[in-house]
Amino acid sequence: MMKPTLVAAAVAAALLLPAAASAVSDAEMSELREQVRQLREQYEKRIEALEQRLQQAEGTAHNAQGAAVKAEGAAATAAEVATKAEAQAVKAESAAIQANTRPASEAAFNPGISVILNGVYANLSQDPGRFQITGFVPTLGDVSPGNRGFNLGESEIAISANADHYFRGTLIASLQPNDSIGVEEANIQSLGLSNGFTFKAGRFLSSVGYLNEIHAHAWDFTDAPLANKVFLGNQLTDDGLQIKWVAPTDVFFETGAEFGRGRAFPGSNRDKNGVGSSNLFAHLGGDIGASTAWLVGLSRLATTAQNRNYDDLDSTGTQVNNSFDGNSRLWALDGLLKWAPNGNSTSSNFKLQGEYFRRNEDGNLTYNTGNAAGAAQGTQTGTLNSAQSGWYAQSVYQFMPMWRVAYRYDRLNSGTVKLGLVDSGALRASDFPIFARNDATRSTLMFDFSPSEFSRLRLQFASDKSRLGETDNQVFLQYIVSLGAHGAHKF
């Protein structure tokens, strides 16, 4: 832009030179020409520098304009993403509100369901219809060895799920061989309590002793020990409340209490407000090295029976119905020892288990409640006081994967039973043959094969001397199959 001006200045200088030639020397002329040349070079350099700065400025402005355009586009994209995210958050909040108001019957409620199939073949040398454990009042539970031949064992249908983060619910229905359906357990259990506390409410298996709380399909033998039959009616369930506390110690310590209606043997169903039975229990356990674990427990069950009936034959051979009203107190001591090499029970393991029971009952016994014709006497009532005990010990050895062998020994002590009607002379001891002195025993040998944790085949032999003067030689074949999700069993 400045080149025309410089050229004009140069032309003007050239025109003036001839007029001044006479006045200046050649040296002076040379000096002037040099100054003009230097001035021209300086201006040309400045012009080039200014043109370069201009080009750089124009490029920077272009780049800045492009960056501004990109920034504007990125801002628009971010705004669009934020708008979409806000819309998704609104949809999520709406879905959460709908989920909270959705009926529990929809797919959100997905409980665990399992089925236990149990079948037994029994070969018995004595008539099971005449079964009794002499020396002990027959219980209200199913204590007989069952029918001869093929039988459907006690099968189960179980449903369980977490209702929310506070409660878990469980329902277990038992299918009996006589085609009846009973509720074995139906309860809720707490999930969110702190400091080692839990509680259970509804119908549940009592924590008296050790074996009672374990479902029948998880037993190591086909049937329950004699002591559990005579003192707990085979297996005690009750409706009520259970509270447990586990201590925060290195050694396992658990204690708890149960308060129930007392509807089942050794109690009875009474029309009464408040608590009908109570059970206090505690367990202590730990490890011995890496291979051995132990557990001991103590419990006390207290309940009251009202019109607890049973049938008997009096001295005339007439069947009469007698009834007990009074208090029943049962102490139970249990112990368990488990061994597995380095804690791995897959290949081999050993278990030693036992329980001791002692029961005291006092109250009134009514003879011949139905005033049966031909009986020794009509309806009469007198006192009853008894102290009886029993125990069992069993060992189970898995000698190779899937195969186990076990042995159990049962023994009962009928103890002392004092009957006021006999002591007063109103009736004779032969009118109450069920209370005849008898120390019942039974020896049982078992083999089982478990192809997996979901199936088991069992062969069991037993010599049962529950009946006075008679031995019942028993053989059982049993299958147990588990379908669906099933919770872990007690230690």
C-alpha cells in the first residue's frame, strides 16, 4: 500500500538532480544516492513486516471465529444432552413411584419355591397299629413307625422371600401320607435388627434341644429318636414369638426365648389369653483347630396341658379314654461334634450327636372320661406326678464321597409315676397299663447314598424294644429328592 508514494519520491529526486548538478560534487551525489537506496530498503522491509503481521492477524481472526463456531455447537450439544438426561430422570422417578404402588402379585415379587419329595418302604415284624412306647403317655404326634409296605413320606412345599429390607417370610406346608396337608411353618423373620438380635413370629419349629429345629428330610435317620417322640410328640411346632441374640464374641454364643400358645404336645390347645408355653435356650460353640467344630446347648420348655387325652385298656380289657390336666416341665441338654479334614467335608467327615431329656409333670388324671360301659369304674379324677428321662447318641461317618454309614442308640427311663387313684385304692395299677415300668431301647444302623446335594437314597435297620416284652425288627428304604431353591440347614 505504501509503494506508490516511495516511487513518486524517487522520481522527484531524479528530476531535481540535473538542476543541482552544478552546485554539488560527484562525492556528494554518490552519498545522496546511497541514502536513497538505504531508505528504500528500510521502507521495503517495514512494508514486508507489516504485511506479515496483517496476514497473521487475519489468520488468527479466522481461527478464533472457527473456535467460536465450534464452542457454540458444543454448547448446543451439551444443552441437548442435559435436556435428555432430565427427561430420563423424570421417567425413572415416575417408574419408581409406579413400582412402589404396584401390587405384590406382579413379577417384582419373585419368591424362592422348593419341593421335597419323600417316600418310604417299611418292613415291620410287629403290627404298627398296636405301636406304643410303654411307660410313657402316648403323644399327640405321629410317633409310630408308619404303615407296612410302600408309603408316601412327609413331603414339603416351601415358599420364602424377603418382603422388604425389614422382614423375610416363609411358608412350609407338609403333605402327609394320609393325604392331609398341614402347615409346618408360616412365619416372618426380622432382617434389619442390629446388635445381634433377630425375632421370628408365627408358626415355627421350636429351638428346644438340637434336632427338633431341623426338618425331617434333613435328619440323618428315617425317623426321630425315641426321646423326641415321647417328650416332644416327634417334633414340636408352636404359634408365637421367638427372640434370639448372638453375642459379638470369637466363640459362638446364642441365647433366646420363645413364647407360644402351647397348642401341641406336651401342651394342648386351650381357650386362654396370654402365653401358654415358654422355652428358654442357649448354645455355645467353637472350633478346635482347622478340622473340628463343637456345639453344646441347654433349653427349658414349660407348658400347661388341658384335657390331654389318650386311650388305654383297663384291667377288664375295656378301652377307656383318660385325660391329663397340669403342668409339664422339660429340660434338654444337647451336644454336637463335627470333624472334617482341614474343614473340607467333601471327601470324608464325621459327626457325633446326642441329647438328654428330663421331664416332670404334675396335675390331675381323669380316668374313663367317656364313662365307658364295662370299665372297672366310672369317671374318676386323681393326682398324677411323674419324673421321666431319655437320651440318644448317634454317630455318622462319610467314608467316601456320597456314601455314609451311621449308628444310633436310644434309651428311655420311665422313672416314677405316682397316681392318686392307685395310691388311694380307688383303682389298681393294672387299670393304667400304659404306665407300666419299662426302659425302652432301640438300636439303628443306617447306610445312605447321595449322588448330589439334591437327592438321597437310604437303607435303615432297627431293633425297636419300645413295647414291653416285644421287639420290632424294622427295615426301611427311603428316597429324598429336593426340587428348586432350598435354604441352608442348621449347623
